[in-house]
Amino acid sequence: MNAAKRYKDINLPFICPLTKREFNSTQGLATYITKTLKQNHQEYYDKYIYHRDSNCFFCGNKGKFISVGKGYRNLCEKEECLKKSKKSHSVEGLMYRKFLTKEEAIIEFENQKNIQLDSRMKTFSKIREINPDFDKERSRNCKEFWIKKGFSEEESLIKSKEVMKEIHEKTLEIKKINKEKDSTYYYETTPMRIEYYLNKGFSEDDSKEMLGQRQTTFSKEICIKKYGEDEGLKIFNLRQEKWAKTLVENGNLKGGYSLISQELFEKISNYYENQEDLYFAKSKLNNEYYISTKEYGYKLYDFVDLNSRKIIEFNGDLYHANPKIYQENDITNPFKGRKKTAKEIWEDDKIKIKIANDRKFEVLVIWESEYRKNPIETLNKCLDFLKK
């Protein structure tokens, strides 16, 4: 919006309070103030006209004076305010440029953002049809990115692993900063961990004994001893099944989801008019979807579209031992009671996917670093998979 439209002239005709002379144009008034009255235009405006607000829209300080006919610009000369005024794709920028209230600007901002996102996604979809490696060539954690820059395949593999290791180290450092989210804190504050008793000053042997007593209030051995082998096993298995089912149905059995995974799933859910068949941890209608098996118990899945029978698993690099970072014998997951190797974690994940496949579900795996590096491309990848 240009100055002529934004800053309207004073109402004409204008009568000078000093001489009672009438003016039908701002140019004539300006000339009169200069040559006849010999006054400063800004001082004259402030004292006799002042027909509109003179404050900067962003900081509230005095705006820049334009002319005696238009008054002040509602924008000062601070670099910070000038930058904000030029950002049309921001709530404040929209309020300033289009004269919107904050509520109107928020709605307009979201509409613009969705239009741009849809446009980018359509463009990327066309590019992917031509070049299937498009996403990988834009991701520093993929060998294709480095190959495109002229590195050999061997050098590219090394480079991509270095990037993944860097991402992993930064993520781990963030977790350590917040002690309440660190596994050490958890181990030292739950009586179901040996660290709880060691932290209270007990010896290792005493801690093991106390932990054992804590864990054997209900066990398979106690059931067999009390009811006999056949009946004891039956009672124990029924109790375990009922306990797990109750946790799932009450939403207390969690799949260890991350906030960033829910960010992605909430974006995906916005593309559904009907969300009744969507299952994910922070869904407004349903919790995580689970499949019950006799051999492996209950398996929770991250994002499930029950109508199309499609599942998206969001794997944390550390928790699921991203194979681009770790070797099969690495111990990567500090959150499990028994330290599993990367290979064992991969086997667990394969079993989980197979259970879903056996029930006619298709499964797409998204890695945490994949989404952090390319959120828009990853969202598009998921929508393509879901046919949205």
C-alpha cells in the first residue's frame, strides 16, 4: 500500500487558525506556511492540524514526519521497525500493511501459510516424479547430497554419517540439559530401579535385595508356588493381559512418543476432514492404536489411519538406533532397563512392523533426523503415502 493511499490528506478546504485564510490544496497551504508565515511545517502541523495518530505502529514512538498535508508516517526510522514493516508474511506485517486487527491478521497469516505450503508440496510432488532422489539430494544426512556435490560414494557415506552423528550429539546434549528428562534422573527416582536404592546410600548387594523384594509382590514364580504350575501360569497370564489392556484403554500405556512426532502428526491430521479413524498420542478423538498378540503382548503404533489401514512409525534416532549412525553392536538406548544392542532394537522394530503387515497394514518409517532436516519434504512424503 503506497503513501498516497495509506496517509490521507487533511480535510479541505482548510482554514488557517492564525489568519483565517482558506486553502483548497495542501500545496498552497505548504507554500503559505513557508513564505508568508515563515514557520516550520512540522511545528505548524503539531500545533494547528494534527489530524491523525503520529505514533509508530510497532514501537509506539513518534513516526517520521511526511508533510503538512499528510502528517506523520505511522512508522519510525528504527531499523527493527523498518524490517517488521517489510515482512508481509508475518502477523505484525499483515496488521501494518492491511490495517487488520490482530485476530484478522492471524487468520490471514494462517491462510497464506497454508496456500504457500500447498503450492510447495504440489511443486515438490512433480519434481519427485521426475527425480525420485530429490529429497535425498537436499538432505545433508544422505549420501546422495554429497554425491551431487562431487564426492565419491565412499566419501559421501562418511560425510552423511558425520552429519547424523552431529545431530545425535546435539539431541543428546539437549536431553542432558533438562535433568528431569534425563534417564539418570528417572532411574534415581523410581523404586523399580536399582539406582533408586544406590542413590539413597545402600550398598550394591543391599540394593539388589531390596529391589528384588519390591519386584516380587506379584510374579510368575509366586503364582506357581501358590496355585500350582498350570493354574498359576493361567492366573499370571490373565493378570498380565488384563493389566496391559487396562493401561492401553485408559491411555496410560505410552509408546514413548516425542513432541516433535506429534507436531508432524497434527500437521497431517489437518488434511483430514474426518479424523474419527485417526489414532495418535495427541489426537483429539483417539489415543495410540494398539495390536494385541499372544507372543509379543501389546504393540502401540505412532500414527494410524484405520480407514486406509496405513501406519506411520516415527523413530527417534537414539531410541531406535538409526542405522545411518550406529553399528549393530552399539548400545544406543539409555532409556531401557536392559541395555539392548542396535541389532536387537532393529529386530524388535522388524517384529512390530511384521505384526502390522500380517494384519494388512502398510507401514512407513520416518526418522527423527529426516523430519528435523526437511520438515516440509517429510510432511509431503507422509501425505503421498496416505494419498492425501
